[in-house]
Amino acid sequence: MNFNLNKVTRENLKKLKPYSSARDEYVADGSPMVFLDANENPFENGVNRYPDPRQRRLKSALAQQKDISIENMLLGNGSDEVLDLIFRAFCEPQRDNIVTLPPTYGMYKVLAGINAIENREVLLTENFQPDVESILKTVDSNSKLLFLCSPNNPTGNSFSEEKIIRLLQGFQGLVVIDEAYIDFSTGTSWAKKLQEHPNLIVTQTLSKAYGLAGIRLGICIASEDIISILHKIKPPYNINELTQKRALKRLEGAARIRLEISEILNQKKLLLKGLKHVKFIEKIYPSDANFVLVKVDDADKRYQQLLDMGIVTRNRSNQPLCENTLRFTIGTPDENIKLVMALKEIN
């Protein structure tokens, strides 16, 4: 396709000169220097200096693990900041629209509302796949973003590669593939296909497989041109020093991360076996994530019964196509056993 990034970029950003912080103008290389440039408190306590606004060391570690270029990466205060930056860079308030595919991650709709962008919803099919024909009929010249969550939340399934390719080729705006759960999937990240699809943006997170939900670190992977635009509008110090250090420490334990992912997947297999013997579970949906969606006879009743037994699950019945469904995150072996025992005990 002949994708033109200039056509989807907001006019006011094309000539915008981003704020240049003290740490942008002088990049420390570890040499002993007297820093009198940033109006910082000079007394060392570990966090009295501003963090690297480009997160160079952290990006280098991430790039090595994920086999992508640093130039194709932007980090955010959680994926939610990354998504918000995408809205602000490419959607004109009160004029443009986005397309989302319910049931899906709810923040796309929330961010559309915050940024005064119309959200055009096209339901997934009954087997939770994108309805390509309906999506392409819904868009117009002001459709700037299409959000695909794959593996999808709350359903857990991955989208068909063939359908995603058709959307990348047929949609004239930017296609954002949210891969928050990609580390639990056997599929390959779409980040490997940036060269083939100039309108592709991939988002990932360290909250799930990396076990760092508490530090809020999201990743945007896209072409250098797209990343350059997003860098124009990101806050100068959006990733604080403590977050950068904690993420780097976790990334050093790559073997431990792989072990935890493997254990979660093994536990999911065991949980699925146990769920098959619960009498009021009517359907177990396929999952490529670290959670399982199930259809039950009465989700409100079963949710409350589990809550009364000290087990917090997620009732997804308010989502389209998800009537009477509960979502179970894969826990520790003991937690999963407690869940199955509780499900078998309640009437």
C-alpha cells in the first residue's frame, strides 16, 4: 500500500519543536563532571539527578532481548501513556475517528473520549476474530487509528494473521497491534514486520510476563518516522530513574523470566483440565494469554460466590459477546488449586 504518514499526522505537530531538557543537550557518558546545568539539588541521594530522557541503557537492554532497533522504540509510563501519545500525535480532536473491535481492552474507548475522538466500534465475529469487511466499510478519510489487541483481552485468543494483513493493507491509517500478552503466545510478534508495513505500530508492556506491573513501563515499536513524531510530544522525563533501574535489574534475569513464563503456561494447562470438570462452566475459550475466559450459567452469582470464598476473579459479562463470562488469571500452583476446589465446591 502507498501509506503516507504525513497525511495522518496532526498539522500542528509537523512544525512543532520539542522541548529540549538539560539532559538532552548534554548526554552524560559516565565521565566525572560538575553538573550545574539542570537546577538540581547537588547533594547525592541516588535520585537527585534527572533521569535519562531517552532511557538509553534500558532501551539497549530491551532491544537486545527483543531483537529490535533502539531507533524503533519509545518507552512510556505504562502502555496507557504510549496509547495516549498515539492519539495526541495522529488524531485531530472533534474531527477524526478511530476503530475498535469489542470485546477488547477498555482504555482505547476511554482515551478516545479524553481526546475528543469518535470511537467507531465493529464487533468481533462469534469466534472473536476481526470482521474485516465490516471494518473497511466503517472507515472513512478521517479514520486515523485501528486498534487490534492480539492476543485479545478479555477473550484470550490471537487474531488471524491473514485478517491482520488484510487490515494493514486495506486501512489507510495506522494499525496499532496491542501485544500486552504476546510473551505467552506461540505466535511471532508483529514487531518483526515493521519493514513490510509502514502503517504498523506495536505496543508491548513489562506488566505481564516480566512481572513489573507496579513500575508502569510500556513499549511502543514502530518505524523511525513514527517514533520521531511521538518523541516530539512525550514528556521529557516520563520514565523516572527508579523505574529505569528496576527494569534493568529485571532484564538481567532473562532466564528467570523465561522460567516464570513456562511455569504460567504449564499451570494454565493444569487449570484447563480442572475447569473441564466444573459442572456450571458451559464453555472454555481458547487462550494465548496468561488468563482464561469461561462461560458459566450465572456469572454474577458465581463471581459473588468466589468472592465470598476469598477469590477475586473478573466478571466480563458487561462486554459485548461475553454474556455470563468470568476471566481467571493464571496464579501460583496453590492459587490455581484453590480456584478449582472452590469452583467444584459451590452449587
